[in-house]
Amino acid sequence: MTPPFTLSLSLFSILAVTAVHGLGSAATTAVTYGTATVCGIVAGEPQHRIQCSRNGSRVVPLTLPNASFDAISGGRSFFCGLRSGGRSLHCWDTAATTASFRPKRVFHSDVVQLADVAVGDSQVCAREVQSGVVRCWRGSGGAQFSSPSESLRFRSITCGCGFSCGIVKESGRVVCWGDDNEGANRKGSISDEIHREFKNFTMSSLVAGVSHVCGLTLHGALVCKGNNDSGQLGYNNNNNGGVFLTTSLDHFSGLALGEDFTCGIRTRNGVVVCWGGGFDSNVVKGVSFESLVAGLDYVCGLTTRNLTVVCWGKGRFFHHVPSEVPLGVILPGPCVEGACSGSCGTYPDSGALCHGSGSICYSCQTEIPLAVPLLPPSSSTTTQAVPNQEQPSSRGGKNKNLKEFLVFFIVGSVGAFVGLCTILYFIWICARRFLLRRKEVVVGGGNNNSVKPTSSESDAYVDIIPMPNFGSNGTTFRTFSSKSRGSRRLGRHRSGSSSKRVDRTESFSLSELATATENFSLCNKIGAGSFGSVYKGMLRDGREVAIKRGDSTSTMKKKFQEKEIAFDSELTMLSRLHHKHLVRLIGFCEENDERLLVYEYMSNGSLYDHLHDKNNVDKSSSILNSWRMRIKIALDAARGIEYIHNYAVPPIIHRDIKSSNILLDSNWNARVSDFGLSKIWHETEQELMSTTKAVGTVGYIDPEYYVLNVLTTKSDVYGLGVVMLELLTGKRAVFKPEDGSGPMGVVEYTGPKIASGELWSVLDYRVGHPEVNEVESIQIMAYTAMHCVNLEGKERPEMTDIVANLERALAFIEGTPTSLSFASFSAPLE
């Protein structure tokens, strides 16, 4: 008998769950493994309808063609969809021989809302939004599947073979239930076993397979429990009871479980890795995915490149060569009304994806994806090549050579075409800039304010993000979200970075921002940035924002140019960067000589204020007076910097890492801010000789950069090292010692004492003496910081190593079971 299987929900972000007000644990793709049916919720249409394909090719019509759905999930021979708003739940039998799939309504209510629809092999469960109570329907042999006790309140649920599990809302503990009739015949009570093995873990997400369950803890550690016959629990062949202390390289944003394998999406770049059951993920190596769902012996993923569904596997329906399923463009998440509170904002182009009926909340964990295209899918009549296996005959070898030749020919042709287009594009840009510049000279005359300087830093990057079209009308995803008239924006097009504004930023008028800040009153001023003052404001739609206004006190040409360069640099950088630990840019304003940037508001201020401002230290900063919190802030900042160094395209050097540029959001997550001094850095350059004087802040600036004017990513490493020493000691980067001597840097103060084993004498007394489980964590952070502030850049660690060590330090201090194994970590810096 074919073993039953569940489709598990791909939780693309726990933060997105909050953002959709209880309707977030929702997959927008689903498979029914017994009939090789793949379904998805179509994007870019007024109704968020479901479209299905069978056997990877034929599209099967569904009844309810005009109904909108938030989430779908599938099992052995049926899938279910939750109507928008969560008031109705419908299921379709995909094993029926009829020409179209006909729905059966399982639930309807005008009062109760459902979320987190999850389908097992034969059961379907969903969670009530208001109460958190879970309801289940159907079951094996037509019997009603049992529901858990109504005294339990769940945050999310998932279904497996004959069992279901959920995460309890208050405690984060895992509870499993079910009759286990089919599972008991094979393995005993699966639900009892998994429930027992998860009892010591606090989970943020959970996904079930046939007979095993995996999830992520609150700190991002991967935990897998249940059957391990094929190594499906053992990520990286390192099975320590199904617990894996992952590094920054291996944090997962989504999981999908098959019969004997597990797959996960790496948070940092969307790449899929799989383990167990001989399942091969190398066939999609280098391709970025938004979400995954699994069949019995295959996986389907939603590609970041164009939001289409691709499936691959090892069974009779899908093979080792990835095959694109003809579903069109699929939503990467549910469309919700209102602002995306609690997340990093809205998903790029979600207005077009949702066709104006809401927004898709952008996952804080999602980072800039890779842009490696998939190989063209093979025809169903073509012999499928199996990786790492020799062909059985010379004819097979010739076919392989022919395929390789065709691949190289196609790739080479595309490359030549792209190269030609690039050359023509830059010729066009240069000619256009020349004409614009001449036009500005004629119009502006001798007025200094009409001078439009060109920023070489900004011109080094052109933001081209390929996105698919909707149908034949040619309407692309990249639509402006500007609040001002397009003619006004186009009328101010100039040779600087305005030509590179990405469409996910909003354009504001000066009057809007003046109203939001009570005419930039002093009582709303909250700080200063690289080119001006920062004000707290409230937009008309109720969003709290921080508005940075360029200094307009001087009319000197040089000052204007400096403000313009800083404005262009920050807008160019931040408009294309989206990461949990970077402050998000919302929009901008350009009117006459005014230059303003609008950011999300960081309600807990800067790290500098909490460490050094006397008004904060003894009052609101008590939460920072714990070693765990200080290490977490250092780790958050390191992750943000690692992202701009390693995953922004092209990479970015911040050049002004300091505690006042590390801001804290409402959840006390640290975010790197102020990119006004940042520079683009190409990975082919080992070092960058700056044509201007070194910039930065005294106490944080890299000595090698300051003296030799040589800039590398190691300059940011030095600044982060100083910040870590601030967190450890509570001292400013430059401070006056108690003995009354002249100013001293925190590096000079701590270095000799840490080297001589006197670390404990320099720790911030406000935090208190370290507990037993805090000692090693503080040592790791201290020695990492000292390596960061080496005089020579080549002696400093890479950001990836810093992140790994701080993750290790945080794991120690939290005393979680994940701290038992460090096999996947880099060694402490020596």
C-alpha cells in the first residue's frame, strides 16, 4: 500500500504570522501526492483563485472560479482551501474522474474565523483565530478525526500521517494528537512519541511529514523528531538526537518534509538544502525559493525569480530534472488589509500581486535572492538524466554531450545578447545624462541651487530586478507606490541616483512631512544622521516614522553637494535592501533644495542612548542590563552587516558602524541604520583606495583606513568590534578615565586587560556578575571583539565568522539543548 503522506505548511516567516492577524500560517501552494496534483493561489488577479495542474502539465479546472482564498494545503487525494477572511473551508477530491474538481464545503460560519488550514493524509484541521482552539474533520475510512482539547490554545498547527501537532500559544510547547491507526501498525503511536520528544523545546514553527516532524526554536535552532530510518532527522549527517545548532549559514525560513527526507530554505539566500532518503537538492543549486511543499517523494517550490512553481524529486511523477508547473504567477503569501505591523514591511510589488486588494507582509528573514536561472525543463518524452551516475551506453553519452553543448550554446547566446544590451543601455544612459545636464544648465542659469552634482558612488549601481509580467497586457510587478503625482517625480529626474529609485519606496511631498512632524518642531527632533536632523512623525495613515531632513542652513555649493551625495547614497543603498536587522527605508522627498528620507520608526531608540545617556541608563534600559540581551544585540548588528557585505549585490561597506547607528525596534531587535557614508564595494577588489579623505567617527574609524586610506569590509569589522567592547564595558568609544587623565579609547582601555586575563575587571557593573552559564558566552564575545579591532585588517575575522561565534555565545547563555553540539560552528577565534 502506498504510504500516506501529509503536505506541511511552509512557514515563510513567523513574523508574517503576526502581520496577517492570525491568518498567516498559510501556504499558497499545495500538492496531493497520490494524484500528482499541484495547486497554487494565482497572483495579479482581482480574485485570489486556485489553479491546479495534474502530472506536471494539464491544468484542471476548478469550480468556485471567482472565489478568493488565503491558504491551501493538500494530502493524499484531496486538498483544502480557506476562503479569504477565514469564514469558509472547502475541500476538493483530486482522485475524482470528473473533468473538473468539485468542492465540498467542510466549514462555514458568519462569526468564527479560521486560520492555519493543514491537511494530513486523510484529515484536515484548522485553528480558530479568536480562541486558538483547533478543529479537525474527516479521517481514515470516513471516521471523524479527533480534535484536541478545547482547553488548549494553539499558535499554529501541522498534520502528519494519522496524527496532528500544534504549538501552544502561551508556552510554545508542542502538543500532538490523533488516532494513529495507520501509524500504530507500523511504528507505534507516532503522536505520543513526537509529543514526548519535543517536551523540552519551545518552538516558533513546526512542520510534519509522514512519520517525523521538524521545526525551529525561538532562537532559530532546527529540531527534528520521529522516525529516522533514512536519516531524515540528520541534517549535515550530524544527528544529535534530532537537535542541530545551526550557524548563520544554515538558518531556515521554511521546511518541507516527505516520507523519508527533509528540505529547508536557507534564510539568507533562499537556497534549498535536503537530507535523508537519498534526496538530491543539487539539481536546483543556486536557485532562490520563497516557499516549499513536499509530496511523498518530490518537492515543489515557489521560485523567487518569477514566482512560478518548480517540482523535482525521485519518484514516478517528478524526477531529478526540475520541471516548471504551468500554474502561472503564484502569490508568495496571503494578501491582507492594513499595515504590516510587526514585520519588515510589505513584500516587493505586493500591490500588483494582490491586484490592489491588500498587501503581502514582507518577511524579515527574507534577504536578497540569488538570480541563477533554472535549466529549461525537459519534455516528458525526454530521457531524464540522473546526476552523479554514468550513462549505460555510448548513445546515452552522446545525448549527454549534445545536451551539454545545447546548454552552453543557449547560455552563451543569452550572455552575448545581455552583454550587447548592457552596452547599448549604458550608451543610452550616458547620452541621456549629457542632454539632461545641458538642459539643467540652460534652465538654471547661474543659480547655484540648480547645480545637480553626479555621485560616482551612486552611479556605480543600477538596480535591475527582473520580474514577470501579468498576462498579455504587459503590466509588470514593478509599479510605483508614490503618493505624489508621477509627473512631479519625472519632472525632477536628474543625473544622480534619482534614476535608480526602486519602486518599493514612496515619494512624499514636503507639506506631508511637515504636517507629520508639526513643521519639524524641536520637540519632535530625536537625533541627527549623516546629512541632517532626524524627526519623529506620524503620517496620515497612522504610521509612525522617522524623517531625516538634510541640513538646509547653508546655501554654499559644497554643502549642498555633500548633502546631495549623502542623500543619494542612502536612498540608493536602502531602497534595495530588506533585512530584519537593517532599518527599512519607506520613502523620500525632493523639493527644491530639500532632501528628506522617511524610515520606519525605531521606538526604543539607539544603543548609544541606552548605554551612555544618563537619562536612559537607570530607567528604560533595564532590559539591556543582561548579558543575554547585550550579546543578542551584538549578534543582530553583526547579521545586518554580514548581509550588506556578503549578500547585497553589489556588496556595501557601511563606513560608520557605531552604537548610535544601531537602533532598537519595539521588540528590542537591533538594526543597522544611516547609510549616508556607505560605499559600494566590488568583490573582485581586495581593497579600495579612496579618492577622498577617510570618513567615520572618532573612536570607531578603522586605523588602517584612516592612515593609509585603504577601505575594505574589515573597516566595518573594526567598528563592530568597538561596539562589542562598549556592550561589554559600558564605556564610550572614547571616554575620560576616572583617574582624570586625558581621553582614552575603549580599545586601548580593554585590550591589555583582556590579554592579561583581567576580562572580569572591565565588565559593566550595571549588568552584574556573570552567572555560570554566562561566563563562556562573555569570553567568546570579548575575544571576538579583540580580534575585530586588530590594527591590520587582514588579521581581523570575516563577518560570517563573527556571526557564528556570537551565535555560539548566545546559545551558551540561553542554556538550551542546542548548546550541546557545536560541530557546525566555526572554532573560536584564536
